[in-house]
Amino acid sequence: MNETLLIYRDKAAENLASAETLFEQAYYNASVSRAYYAAFQAALTVLLAKGFTLETDHKKVQQMFNGELIHRRKVFSAKLKRYLPDMQNVRNDGDYEPFFVGKSKAAEQLKKSREFCSILFAEMNV
């Protein structure tokens, strides 16, 4: 595994751990942000591992992940199709909207991020 893959994998793990810590301290807006970035960086890691060129634009990463790894190559279940865009929408709410993300929504995002990262990293054996 090359160094870039390891860096993105480790960033995903760090963000997931941060999301969990922030959730435990009731910082739900920050938790959903880190949960999304953990999943996003996990997607970057697996895309790089599958031979795609590094792309950090969120929409492009989501399109490549869904189009190539779910629909075309069928590496992952279609169940994961909405994870990244849905998590990004909640992250946007927590970062930009004039309200707070609640505990139940943050718990849901954390659960989705754990599941997403676990599935992707199992595919890569990391």
C-alpha cells in the first residue's frame, strides 16, 4: 500500500475517532462534520486503491464512488449510494445553517460513518 493511501486511511480513522469524542462531549455539529470527513476520506482511500486519480472535489468523489465502485464494478452494495451525499447534507446543516444538529441525528451520522469506513476498509484489508 502506498504512502498516499496510508495517509488518507489514517486521516479517515482520525476523523472517525474525533467524531466519536465530539459526540461524547455533546458537540453534535462538529461530530457530524468529522463523521462526514471520515467517510469522505475512506472513499478517497478506496478510489486510490482501485487505481483512480486523486480527486478532492466532494461531488466528483461521490460520483466516482457511486458510478464506478457501486454501479459499474459492483465492488460495493447499492446500499452505500446515498451515504456520502446524505452525510454531506447533514454536515452542511451543522456547519452553515442557523440551527443545531441534535443528538439523534448526530448519532445516526456517526453510525453511518462507522459502517461506511468499516465496509470500505474491509474491502482493502486495512
